[in-house]
Amino acid sequence: MRPRTAAFVFAGVVLVVLLFASGTGRSQSAMSALPLAASTPAGNPSSPARIALGRQLFWDPVLSGNKDVACGTCHHPRFGYAENLDLSIGVDGIGLGGSRRFGRGTTIPFVKRNSQTILNVAFNGIDETGRYTPSAAPMFWDMRAVSLEQQALVPIKTHEEMRGNAYPEDDAVAVVVGRLAANAEYRTLFSSAFGGSQAVTADNLGKALAAFQRSLTATQAPFDRYMRGDANAMNASELRGMRRFERIGCANCHKGPMFSDFQLHVLGVPDNPKLPASDAGRDVPYAFRTASLRNLTMTAPYMHSGVFNTLEDVLEFYDDVRGRGGRRGGGVNRSRNPNVSRDQLDPLLQRLRGVDDDDPDLIAFLRALSDEEFDRTLPTRVPSGLPVGGRIQ
């Protein structure tokens, strides 16, 4: 290589490094903006009729055993389509969000995990390149379902969420489909959405709920606008926080447009004391899916057990898990859950460096991942005639 050419190449390399260090090297980051629109699976193309039907179903407590809880009870737009409770209260609950409580004499337990937001759930499974497969999207904290179509029917069958003691689990979906088929308005809505005179089926129930959830996107956070080229979308503190987020190792798991690798990790998060027994997860003991960091400003409390009320609490947890020497890179992993040994903890925790619960720049960056301009529309009525959203007043 000639000296002059080599000089230009060296200058170009330096420029790339400087651009990344200044926060403008977007292509070098493990993080990226959300797509402006969500893809749909081939078997469930989106349509206004399917979304409209899904919205009605989402807010209609007719889907629950006692007809007292709807999907929207625990996924309310007031709380970013989460709940503002550490553990959800489904059947036999009264009230909304943090004021929700059990009715007298109930034998129904708490839902054993925190209610995740469904905003942007359409993008679950998206990787760092922007590729994802809606029909294989991982759902729930333990990833026990794939696709929104499959996920949508699970709460209907779950005892503490929507089924209660009204009927056996194996009968739940069939009973609900029977209720819908007996309603003339729902028969018309299903026929409009899917065609035919026998359109009220379990499969179409899942598809309609999935179509509505897929429509709930929030893709204009300051971070998204910045990554798409708006240099003024993020302030200096947020940009410093973004660089720090990557430098200390958060992006090892919280990466891609959804800030999640959609993998299971053992972190030793404390159990919620409201539970009668420790929650060990599903396949891998105490492994739970990396949470998306989208819209954190609206979706507290945090983690699968809902034990942390603030972002500062979460950062303190990671600082503590790394050991108090963690800020200097000399800490030793330790579990905050007595049922999880240090050896069980995910090795990626060793790669965290310098986590500080009192870091205003890092907190500012996390807040810049929120977009509060999203669809908050509730129907004024639902076809069953029951209270919209169930017993939330």
C-alpha cells in the first residue's frame, strides 16, 4: 500500500472511532431503532376488521370464567399496557393498577409474575439486524408460547388470570368460544374479519387478539429518532448514558431494536414475598427471558417478580449481584435469591463493569427509550354488555 493511501485509510479508521465515541457511530452499535411498522405472519394478515374485533375482545370480560376480568384489566394504556402492580390480580379482583385488590373471600392466588407491557410485543424476537419471524416470536417470561396467536389463548385457560374456578382448564377456550358464538354481534364481527358463517372459532379468537396486540406499537422514542438521523432527538446526558450502557456491558443482553436478546438467563432476582413458594421458572431453573427496555418510564415495577419499583433499584441489584467490587471489575457474582447458587448465575454477569445505581446519564438514556404517543383507545362498550375492562372501577 502506498504511503498516501495508507494515510487516508488510517484517517478513515480514526474518524470511525471518533464518530462512535461521540455518539454518532450508529452502525457500530448493538442497538438500533425499531421498524416503523410490524410484520404479520402469513397465516394472520392484518386488517382493520381483525384489529377492530381484537380490540373488542381484548376489553370484554366475557373471555373470563367469572366474566369479571378482561385482557385489558392487566394491560391498561394508563400504565403503558402493563399494570403498575408487582404481581397481577386477575379473577376476583377489583380496581385498576396499583389500587387493584382481591374481593372478599377469594381463594384465587396472585398471578405469579409481573404483567409485561404489550406495547411493541409485535417485534418480539427481533435481532440486531432487524430480522424476526412473527409466527415464532417468544412470549411470556419463561417463553412457554411462541407467536401472539398462541399467547393470546393462554390467559383464558390460566386459573389465576382469567379462568378462575368456573370450569376445567381443558374446557376453558371451548366455553369462551361458545359464549362468543351465542352473541349475534360477535358472530357478525367474526364473519367480517374472517369470512364465512362459522367464523367464531378458537383459532380465529387467537388471531383477532393477536392482530389487535400487533397494532399497538410505539416507535418514535427519542432513541429511535436519533438512530434514524435526527441529531437533536437526544440530549447530551442521554448520549453519555447510551455510550455508558454499551461500555459497562448492558448491551450484552439488552440489544437490538427491542433491547432484548430474547434469551433465558439466570440472574438470581429475588422472589416476590407474596408467593407461597419460590418461582423456579420452567425449563431451566430460575431462568427468565431478558426483558425489553422499551417504555420503562410507564411500566414499573420491574423484573419477572416485580420486586423493584424504580430503575435505580434495578441498577442497584446489578451492582450488588456483581459484588461491591464490581465497579472496579473485581467483584464476584452473588445471588440475591437464596434458591439460586452463585454457580447457577449467568456468566454474562461477569462482564458487567461499573454499574452505578446513582448514574443520572444512564437513567436518562433508559428514559429515552420511551415513546408515550401510542394508541390508548378504549371502546365505549363491548358486545357482551359487560363493563369494559371488567371490574376496574
